[in-house]
Amino acid sequence: MKVNGKDYQTIWVNEINPHLISIIDQRYLPHQFIIENIGSVDHMVIAIKDMHVRGAGLIGAAAGFGMYLAALEAPKDNSFDEHVRKCAKQLKATRPTAVNLSWAVDGQLNAIQAVERPSEKIDIALKNAAAIANADAEYCRLIGEHGCALIEEVSREKNGEPVNILTHCNAGWLAFVDHGSATAPIYAAAKKGISLHLWVDETRPRNQGASLTAWELGMNNIPHTVIADNTGGHLMQHGMVDMVIVGSDRTTVSGDVANKIGTYLKALAANDNNIPFYVALPSSSIDWSIEDGLKEICIEERDESEVKYMEGLCDGEIKKILLTPPDSAAKNYGFDVTPARLVTGIITERGICKANKESILQLFPEKK
């Protein structure tokens, strides 16, 4: 995607020093564009946990490169694999809801342990990390192709008038390596010249919609309007939303969707107003081992300070302010689960399916 006219991915091997992994530090967006260089597993653990990087696909890619850093750091003797396994455990503990993280770490662990010499282990870790990142970008590109057809259909029905799409949180380029999941169809449609307008939920408490989705849409010249989280239902009631497209951090094989807190409420409003509600995700976000999202998906609970405080630009500086009475307690669930019955369809790299086990497995028969 474009940043001030230049193409960027969200994570890459540093061009000067291949022992460093470069990321866009998303904590400072949209006010400052800062590239951070990560040179250790401990640093990558902090980057994932404290959301220097965030979003299902990018978390997986970052964890994959974290395992490469683990291989670089490992003693070059018989304790190599033990060190890597310890680092894998650290990385997997950072964000429990996004399945991409454990998928990437386990894949790296298997690849590293499959070869003998330390030099081979380091080489395979780097090669595999790059493959994870490249696959994420390609899957999202394909999601864009499949999802674009849905937008094209609405555009024809509206005789070319702008297609109004509501999205929640940031399931965009910044949440993946490139293209994004929920935004991939939007970028693909824009390239085809389809008239679009995005309603961007602010997405409390971290405001990823207002700060990240709005920023990347602006950088790529996509018309959009930021709205308070509770505005979506009103817009739907008044015919101002044609479809909803969101992402997912973990989806069950039966089609239950875990996504940023507040997604469930948007799905309920869409259902009540007969508005299509689509979930865009690469297959790496599907947890093939579980079926009941409400019972089996671990919902991350984050620090209450994210609810009580807010950051923004003030007098040219990024400052934090307290919103609540100092002694008030706050609860901060990071995600909620939208039941499959509220999902119109799931957009994947292989096509679009219904949100049920039979339809999902038709797209991915090897998972039966």
C-alpha cells in the first residue's frame, strides 16, 4: 500500500542489516510515521504484546520473524532447539485470541527442528518467515479479487452511485502484510474505478478505526467518514449502509467469528436491517480444531488503562488524557464472538462461502 506515495509492506527484513526486522510502529499513527527495527525475540514479544504491530495476519508474520530472531540468538550447540522452543512459548503467550500467531510459531518450530545444523536452522527460519509474510499478502490480494465481485454487484444495482460500506476496527493493510482482509475488496474495487464510500467505526478503546483505517484509506485516496462506534445502527436504519465487511482474529470451522469488540453489535444491527454482513479472512485465521466460538475461543482481556485513558495530538505532541474518575474500575475485553447465523458470507483466498462447516470445508476439503 501507499504511504505518502511510496509502497510499503508492514514488516520486512531490514535492507542494511538482515539480523533486524523492520516494522511500522502503529502506536504513533496517524500523527507520526515511525519505522522501528527489532533485533531480539524479547523486543518482538514486546512489539506484539504492546501492539507496535497488531492485526491477525501481521501478528502471525511478526511471530514468524520472531522465530527467525530466536534462531539467530540460539546457542550454536545441542541446546539450540531448547532455546527456540522457549522463545516459541514466549511468542505464543503475547496475544491469545489471534490464531495466526500460534499457526506461524508452530510452523516455524516444525521447520527449524526438521534440520540438523544451526546454520541450516537459521536459513530455514528466515526462508519460512518470508514465506509466511508473502503468503499473507497473496491471500489478502485474492480476498480482494473475490470480495470485489460483491461490491461490483451492489454498484450495478445502484447504477454507479457510491457503494457505502461499513467496517469495524482495522482489518486493513496495517493489520496484515499487505492489502488487508476487509479492505482488500475495497482497494480492488477502487482500482476498477467503482465509486465507494467507507463508514469507519472509531473502534474504542484503542481507536484503531479512527487512527489506522482512516489513515490508510486517506493515504490511498478512498473516500471515508469516521463515525462513533454507536452510530452504525442509525446509519443502517436510514439506508445509508449497503454492506458491512469486517475481519477476524479467529474463526471456527462452523463459522463463528471472533473479531474486535463491538463487531457482534454491528452484526445484530445489520441482521435487523437486512444488510449483508461479510467477514473477510485468510484461511490462516480459521481454527480447524473448534466449532463453538462462544465456548472455545479465548477472549483476550487487556489492561483497564486502555479504557480509562485516550491518546491524541495536542499542541503538536501526542498526549494521554484520563477520561474517567481516577478510582473507577474498567473492564477491557479485546474481542467478541459473532455467531455464524449472523454472517452472510466468509470471503477467503479461495472464494466466498457460507458461514457453516459444510460450506467452509467445501472450499478447504483437505481439512475434513
